[in-house]
Amino acid sequence: MSSSEWEGKAMNRKTLPASVALVALGIAACTKAPGPGSTGRIDAAGMRKIGTVDERFQSYNVEMVEVIGGRFWKPYRDIDALLKAQSSVTQSNKDAAAVPAGMDPNLYQQRPPIDLTNPRLRKLAAALGPAYVRVSGTWANTAYFQNSDQPAPKTPPKGFGGVLTRRQWKGVIDFSHAVDAKLVTSFATSPGTRNPAGVWTPDQARQLLAYTKSVGGSIAAAEYMNEPTYAEMGGAPKGYDAAAFGRDFSVFLPFVKNAAPDMLVLGPGGVGEGIPLAPIGLAGSIIKSEDILKATGPQFDGFSYHSYGATSKRCASMGPASQTSAEAALSEDFLSRADRIEAFYAGLRDTFEPGKPLWLTETADAACGGNPSASTFLDSFRYLDQLGRMSKRGVQVHMHNTLASSDYGLLDDNTLMPRPNYWAALFWHKFMGTTVLDPGLSTTSNLHLYSHCLRGQPGGVALLAINTDPSASQSVDLAIAAERYTLTAPGLDATNMQLNGSELKLEEDDAMPRLTGISTGTGRLTFSPATITFLAIPNANNANCH
């Protein structure tokens, strides 16, 4: 595409639907034409190193409930009427409103086990490798491992909420091998795993670890329990507290150090702390991560936590403080919530586990299955901005929830076709290496800049420029020529994405499209409103990137 053709496309405007209530959006966008005052000069050669991330930094979750089958979040199209009813509760239906947030059975639907042998699923997951795949979630806390080749019983054994078969777990192991994704998990901790005194026993965990090894698998890292800050909601015995966690962990740790000495032990894996989202309506009271850490002592190989800047519309009964909106999705207040959550947990890490690496083992736009906007171009701004923020703050691993389930899945859970966030993930994987650089310019309220060494290109530099302003362009000056890859969409609520003005889509037999950039010389570079741009600078000759 010539420069004149590109600029012609950039002049084409489409407005967003009134339901999204955002201003007109420029379709495409990044030119050398004069724009507003430049933010400053980008000197890729002189960028200093500020940190590194794991080579599997960008990773993802496959929920245990997907593996075993069970009740998971129902699509919004099937619960719109219910959500409207919940938002206008009257005295006559106050009992319905008293159901804890996210626990209304009408919000869920029965799902069959995911087919992890699906060629499209494997091909698209492999394109993001190397990565970690975390198979955990709330349902992992209550999953009974049936260590035989018999069919799963219709009802799980007493004290469990579901059944994980050998075949299903073997499928997880085969998937992890096929897509170059090391396996991360957690263990069952429900009443069925406990002795008469209520203390956790390792019998189930021992069988799972032994079977994993017998079929050529391995678990790279594991948490004892998924989200112990809401242990009771996750299936732990009633009244479970930090002291009980510490007691059980004193059994768990020596067991796994003997049974799986190469497996990293992550924890505590807390959620729901760090920002003032009042946990109104959740089942059971929150157990503070600080109290868990006091009860366990410095025992973890890596400090794990979960990060959600809001709860979705499904959990609106938690109150307005827990919610966000499409209109606020590009605001600094919302985007910076990931920073505040990380700062909270990093502070606990520094106090109780100094020097241990930070693992963000579960995150998305919103808890409770994601908001409707999670599957649109709008959430790609948050997705990539959060990757940039967390890599600068020293987080080693960032696991998106989920790969292919609910509204926040990278892939549509029915068709397994890429959503905008999948393409965003693919571009991060293509360009952003493990060495984190200082771009040399401060992020402004609307132009967010992140830089890494260019993946696979010694001396090269990659720059990610996110213009969150839906109405104004932003500019920088380039000292070295680059290849530009600008991501746009027909509207912020679009479910497709464009690269340099052309729609991104799979080719025949689900082959990846060619990701071709546009050459740009030195000088002024302008980013049109509401656009995401990767700049590849292979000839930067940055000494930190050799």
C-alpha cells in the first residue's frame, strides 16, 4: 500500500453505534504527516535495559471446568433479560437479589469438555508458544481425579464437585506438548481430600502427579489452591481461614518437594485485593493474603496473584464500585488498576517473600466471565497496555483468562476463530522479546509507550505505541527507520481487527496471514485516534539487545 493510499484510508471515518456512546474513530492510522506537537524523540539505539521477563511471559488459562465439563458462564445474549431484572430489583424480589454475586445458577450453562485435539485450537495456541498453560480455576479445587480408565461416574464422590478422568488429563498433557506450553495447575482441596480432622491429605495429588509422570508429562509450577482469599466460595470447608491454610500448606509443601522436586510452588494466589472494589455479596468472607503469608512463612518459589480491575455485569450485585463501562475502558483510572493491584501484591512479596519472582496467574478485563466488550477491539487496548505495564514492573509471567472460553477468551468458544485479543497477543509474541527497555519518553495520559528488544533480531528494538485518545492524534519523532504495524477496527465495538487497513483473518486450512509492515523513515510519526502500533526497528543496534 502506498503512502497516499494509506492516508486516504486514514481519512475514512466510521462512527460507533450509539449503544457504545463513543466519539468517531479514525479507521487507520499512523502517518508521517505533520500532527500535533511531538511527545519527543525515540532513540532506539540508546534505550537502556530496565528488566527482563520469562520467555513464556505471555501465557493463558484453560479452566479445569473446560477440561472436565461443567457449568460455566452463560453468554450475554442468553442472560440479558436476567441482568436487566437484577438491575431493577424491587421489594417483591429482594430474596432473588440476596443471592451472592456470581452465584445465581441462571448465569451458568452446562458445557461439554473442550476438545484439546482440535486442529484449529492447537494451531492457534502453538502460534503463541512458548507459553505456559494454566489448568486451574475454581472448579480445580473440587475436581476428583479418577485414577482408572473407567468412565466417569454420573455423580462425583462425596466431597467433590466434578471428575477429572485419566483421558482428560492425558489430553491436557498432549496439548501442552503440541503447542509448546508448559503446564501449570493447582490441586483439589475440597472436603473430599481431607481426613476426619479436616486436614488436607495428599492422596489425590499423589495420584495426579504419578499419572502425569507415567504418561511423559510434567507440571512446571503449581499453586496449592486456586484463590485462597475466597476459599469457602471455592469449595473449601465452611469457616476455612488463614490458619487452616497454613496448617494444610505444612502438609502440602513437604509432600510436593518429595513427589515433584522440580515443580515450582507458587502462592498464595490471592485475588480481590489492592483496589477498592468492595467484595459485597460474595459467598464467604475474604481471607487476607497478608494473613495467609503470616501463616505459611516464606515458603513459595514464586509469588502468584490474580488481577481483575472490575467484575463483569454478571456480578453487578456487588455494587457500582465493582463495575466499569465501555466508556471508561480507555481511561487511565481503569488501565492503571493493574498497576495498583500489582503494587499491592508486590508489597506483600517484598515483606514476606523478598526477591521471589512475581507470577500473575490469572487476569482479564473483568472477573465473572468478562464484560461484553472483552471480545471486541476495545479490550485490546487494555490487553496490550497491561502486558506493557506488567513487564515494566517486573512481573515475570502474565496469564490471560482464558484461551477459548467465555467472553474474555482469546478465541471464540464456539468457532475457535480469533478475537481481537488473539491478534493482539500474536503481535506481542512476534515483536516483544524478553529484555525490557526504557523507551526514553514518559507515557502521557493518552499515548502509552513500551519497548522491548525485538524478538529474534540481535540489536533490534520493538516499540509499542497505544493511542487511547478516541479523538486526537499523538506524535513522536523517530531517529531510526522502522517497520510499522498499526492495528485498528471499524469501531471500538468491532469483533474483528485490521492490520494497516486490511482485515486480519485466517487463510485456507487456518494458516496464519502474512503480517507485513509498512516502511517508515526517520522524522515525525503520527498515531491516529484509538490505534495500536507496533514498530519494528531491526537496525537499532542497541547494545542491550545483542
